[in-house]
Amino acid sequence: METVNTTERLRELRRLMKENSVDIYGTVVGLFLNVESFLMPFKLCHLKTATNQKFISGFSGSAGTAVITSEKAALATDGRYFNQASKQLDSNWHLLKQGLEDVPTWQDWTAEQSEGHKTVGVDPTVIAAPEARKLTEKIKKKGGAELLGVKSNLVDLVWGDDRPARPNKKVSVLDVKFAGKKFEEKIEDLRKELDKKKSAGLIVFFFSYAAVTPTTATLYIDESKLSENVLPHLGDTVRIRPYSAIFEDSKAFGESLEMEAPIAGRPQIPKKKFWISTKASWALSIELGGEEKVEEVRSPIGDAKAIKNATELEGMRACHIRDGASLSEYFAWLEEELVIKGTKLDEVQAADKLEEIRSKKERFVGLSFDTISSTGPNAAVIHYKPERGNCSIIDPTALYLCDSGAQYFDGTTDTTRTLHFGEPKEMERKAYTLVLKGVIALDRAVFPKGTSGFALDTLARQFLWREGLDYRHGTGHGVGSYLNVHEGPIGIGTRIQYAEVPLSIGNVLSDEPGYYEDGKFGIRIENMIMAQEAKTNHKFGDKPWLSFEHVTMVPMCRKLIDGTMLTPEERTWLNEYHQEVYDKTKGFFKEDERTLKWLERETRSINVMEFTLT
């Protein structure tokens, strides 16, 4: 990971900030406001901010916020990226490590900089409306002027013609045999929800926009992105409008709302409001008419797609078997290359081989994210991304962490395994086994309906906590079905939003505790688990109880397991898991002696009586 010199970029950005404030503010008081700082969150909104963030700061992580004033520049990110950000930011930047004691949030830091009636500017398409309101309150409490929506993105202007074009991959139709439900039925389900809650419609944003009302459904997307089978598939049910038309149409939607009869002394209000997600942009809310005409809700579409139907669940089971076989083949190949042949392979070359193996499997479409192929100290960078021509040679005497996944027509995978091809150190085995115990504890959990992922998080951390250890990332995230590999609104972790949504039958999540020592090594184990109804002897409260079904089919690393640290129940779980992996994937290796031998070795049972590996 290289450090980028951002001096000239920041100088040009500050010139634009001054250009948009001092000259205009001095001549037309009250009409235009002085933009003295510019903030750029990049948690959402159509990929735009993630690429802008990397350009202006040099930081390539997927979560964070940059705040630039006339004299300072700060980058705020969470514990997953502390290590990475410290390597990529140059001396122009101050790193705000979110979540640590005595470190202000980016909102508080921004408000502090606004003291003295300064105005904070932001592109309104890249900040959510609720976030904008909260930030405005903080700015005014600190004596700042206000939060101003700047329609021209100033970072875009700095970047100019060198800015990469927006991705233009084709949109295709997923056959109902994989989706399990026709899109027309999904739209009708949504309309029933809109009618139930007396809503005028819902505006949805993703890598396009969609607007659904009781009588219309509109998709906002550039037609050049549509495969030839999309329009016939949508038929008369959905009309197509240009991507750029969403704001113009949103203004018309807001103006078309039927209003209540006027009451003396009270502003006229609409009979129904438009729904937008709590994560939808401030710009969208403004065009619809603001708070008077908009109701911000957790997206019912997000809730619906997080609960997989029977077809999607079966697809998840099937694709994880194929994907697990690919990973076993890859690890067997990698071990032979590094240990037997002594081949020098860098992290990207190894990742390329894994993609090649996966691509031969039935129903493979592509990767679900860039493979994290990391050796030794690089594995301590939680979301490490090796760069071609600028990455490390894999060291067979160090830990190797591989976090990877694929998209198949019948599901999405995300699996992490940590391996050692030599002799692991005592602390590495101990840490790995503590992480493994956490994976098992969450996998074996039984809990009442209504329990959230927030409540389950400690199950995976408890064994690390007893040793005074921890990890700075969530324990699990939702996973889509041939969709986002990170899918809300569910998750397992300490984020407060994970306490808002209880887990439901049909949810698919990751189970991925870890442990990292900066500059030394990183360990993470990740399985996919699916929430199901549990069979219990009793049903307290006369309500369902839930448990998990694991679908990832890849062995744990035997060399890194300290059998003496496992309880009899944990050893039984591990032996049964390994037998399941062997039974479900061995058929792929009838003509692959190398992988079959590797699989047989890695899935051999742990001797319970002797507390040793046999």
C-alpha cells in the first residue's frame, strides 16, 4: 500500500472552496454563504464518494469520512481500517480513529471546526437526510453557520477529466428458477405494505433509482446498461427513465401529493407522504419536498430481501458446496507450490489462481469482492487489498489469510480461512483456536425469536475477551442471494443498528471473528450461516426459537488448532463439520489426487480421548 501525496489536490480544493465563498459572500450577503469547510462521507450513494475519497485522501478503504478546512484535513474511519489508513495517508492528514476513547466523531470534529460562524459544505447527493439534520444541529450548537448543500461536487472539479467514468456493466435478468419469486409479485407485496402504512410511494436507490407508487413502477437507469432481455422481461409493468431524471421527477412527485384541507393556524400537510430509506440522500429528500412530504423509514425492500425464500436458501447450500470445493483445490495447490516446489508466488498471483479455479464451476458469474490474499503482517490489515506489481511474496513460514467469495446464479459466497504452511508459533495457534471457539459458539447458538445480532455478538468474542483480546470489526454481516456480499439491515456486532432488527428465519449471515497483531499477523475464520427454526424441548413464551445452519464447506487449518483448548462439545462439532465437508465435496476430486489427499488430511477427526490431533 502506497502513500499518496495529496498536497496539490488539497491546495486546488481549498482554492475552489475560497472561490465559492470569499468573493461571492462579500457581495451578496444572505443569498450565498461562505463555504469554509467541505466534508465528504462515502458510506453510500452510487460508488461516487468511495472513488472521490481515494482521490482526495489516498485512502482506499470502503468506510470513512474526509473533512477538509482551510488549514486542516481529517480522515475518520473505524477499527477495520486503522492500520491501512495509517499507511496510506500522507502528512497532510489527521486520522480520527472512530470508536477509541477521547477521539471525537467526525461529526463532532466538523462542528468544532465550524466555530465562529463558519459554514460546512457537502454534496447533498452523498449524505443521508437524517445525517444532514444531526450534523446541522451540532454545527449550530458550536456556533457554526449551517450545513450547505453544494450542488457541484468540489472534489469532482479538482479531479477534472482524469476522473474515471462511472461503471457501465450490463444489467441482466435473473431467472425465476434462481430468484424463487417473480418481480411482479414482489412489487405487489410492496404495494400492499405501502397501502397498509398509507404511503404515497417509495423511492429506492441502489446503482440506479426506482420509484414505486400504488399505480406505477419506474426504473431510473441509462438504457445503455440494459441487456437485450431486460425490457421484454419488465414489459408494461415497469417503465424506464434516464438515471439523471430522478431529481426532476422527485420534485414532481412531491408537488403531486394530495393535501389535507387547510386548518387555521397550521401549515397544510399532505394526506400521504413518500417513503425514502433512512440512508437515501439529502438531495433526494429536498427534491421531494423535505420533511413535510417525506417519511424516512428502514427500507421494506431491504427487510424483504434479507429473508431468503426456499429457492434462494437451497441455492445458497448448493453454491457453497461448489465454492468450498474450489477453495480446497486452491489451498492444496498453493501448499504444493510453496512447500514442495518452492515456487515464489506473490499475493495477486495466488488470488488469480483461485479465481481461475472458481471460474470453472457451474453457474459461476464472477467474484463477489476483490480477494484478500495476505501473507504475514499484511494479514493484520483487516481489509487488505494486494496490488498487482506492488504486493508481497507469500511466505510459507508465516500465516496466510485468504478472504474471498464469488457470485453464482444461485447464490453469493464469502469465506475466510487462515492457514500455515510451516510450523506456527505458540501464540498463533492459541489465537487461532480462540477464534475457532468463537465461530463454533455462534454456530451452535439457540435463541428466541426477536433476538438481534447485537445480542449474539459476545458469543463469538467471549473466548478472546477472557484473554484480554478482541477484534475491531463486526462478527457478521448479512449476505445477499446473487446480490451484495454485504447486505443490510441485519448483522452481528456492536453497531447500534444491529440492535434495531431482530434476526429472522431465512436470514443469511457471516460468522467471522478474528484476531490481529499489527506488523505481525492476522487471523480470521469466516463461515456463512442461515437462520432456521430450532427444535427445542420447550417453547418458553409460546414463540419460535431459532438456530443456525452452516453452509460453508471448507476445512479449518489443522496445524493451527490446539486440541487441548477445545471442550468435548467443540471437538464433536469440529469432527462433524469436517465429516460434512468431506462428504459433500469429495466428489469433485475423483481425478484430482492432490486435492483429495489434502482434503482427507485436513478433515481427519480430532482424537477426543487423547486431546491430540491424530
